[in-house]
Amino acid sequence: MKTSLLALLLVLVLLLFSGCGTTIPQNQVAYNFKTGISELNWVFLTNSPPEKIYPYSSFKMILMLDNQAAYPLTNGKVSVVGLDNKYFQLDTLTQNFEPLEGRDLKNPLGGQTQLVFSGTAGRLFTNAEEYVGNYFLLFSYNSQVDFVDTVCMNPHQYDLYDSGCKSNPRNSYSGQGAPLAVTQMEQISYPNQNDNGGEVEFRLRLQSRGRGQVLNATLIGAKLGGEDLYCSFDSGKEDRNAGFNDQKQEALLFCKTIMAQESSYTTPLFVSFSYKYVLQERQRLWLIK
């Protein structure tokens, strides 16, 4: 009787562990990291720098960097800008940080690293009780963003009795897991010409949606159903540079192709961009007697 009871308990324990082992991967597979707007986050570790700094004392500024984007960050750099060295002297004003992995199924938390800026406080002027040193943390890095969607290719889109798939003339998107995002796509189909399936044009609106600014946004490549797709940032001009400016922070990408067949069909559209990103955050140090 005892042997049978122990065997039953063992079977129940094995079933419990096997059930726990399958739940987490299923939840992870269901989550899409390449959605929404995500970017590099940062925080100072506790008491670094201290809330109050005294004359001639040493202090540390320890930054924890956390990549919440769904893509790797490379060529990362953090600079301290605008700090008056009469009151605060740092051993270095700029530090590079190692490449940080993006969030995915293998690494759902994203890449993390620490940077340490060591400093020494100066003296206050005569009769001064305190000094507030305002400065900026300037972050910069390179990354990329991928846009993927399934589109309907239908040369008979406007036929009254067409029973094929229907393309949406305009779609909106919340983002692809980066501060740079494709936020809108228009699809324009043209009727059959010269015995082919007709033409289609995709117009993708690319926008900076994070806390910082996008620089040098460039088209890496575009594919429709595995075939290379011709795209440009100005209709009729072959230019892969998005030409972002400080005010507008957006660009419009035009992609054109010939439909592969007469009947309607669905196929994936893939477009990838690289970019440089800069983020500026205002901070302060407080020197007191």
C-alpha cells in the first residue's frame, strides 16, 4: 500500500513539473517584442551621485543602462555636457558602452550595462551656502528597425464581382519595438497593363516616436515575398537616406513593384532601416557647505 501511494505521488510531481515547464515558453512565444515604442532606458544607482555633495569630497555617478528596444544597440556613447569644472571635476566626460542586445525570446529583459563617472567637488565661493550644477546627459547609439506585414496583391481590387483578397488602402501601426517607427502604410493598386498583373505602390510613413531624435535614417533593404523591392524616400529618386531634420522628424518611403500574377494573393512585405539616435536628459548636482 505504501509503495503504491509513493508511486502515485511521484507521478503527480512529474506531471506538475512537466506542466510548469511548458507554460513559460508558450507565454513567451505569444509575446511580440517588435511592437510599440521602446528604446534605451537608464537610471542612476542609489546615492550615486549623492543627493548632497560637500566641498573637496569625492563622488561617483553610476549609470545603469537598459536596452528595452527589440534590436541591438551599437556604437553607444554617454557624455556629460555643461557641468562647470570649477565646482565638479570628472575623470572623463565621455564613455563608450558595449553593444547591448535587444529584447527577444532568448533575452526578454534586454541587454544591460553600467557606466561609472568618478568625480571630485571643488569649493564654494566665499559666503556661498550652496551651488546647483545643471548639466545634460547625452546618449547616442546606432540601431535598426524592421517593418513586417502581410499584404494583399489584387490586380482586380476594384472589380465589382472580384472574390479575391482585399487590400486595405491605409493601415496604422503602433511601432515595431524601437524609437523609430513605421506608423502608417498606404497601398495603391493600378489596373492591368501590358498583360501583367498590374502595379502596386506602398507608401510608408517613418517617424521618430521616442524621447530623443533620429539621425541618418537609412533604408537597409525591402522585400516583397522574398523578392527585392525598389524603394526611395522621394518618389522617382533613388535615395536611401531618409533626410530626417530636427523639426519634422519623419520621412515618406515609396516602394513600387509589378504584381506577380493575375489572380489575387497575399504575401509578406519586409522593410528594414538603420539609424543613429541621440537622447538628451537634464540633470543636476548639488554642492553645499
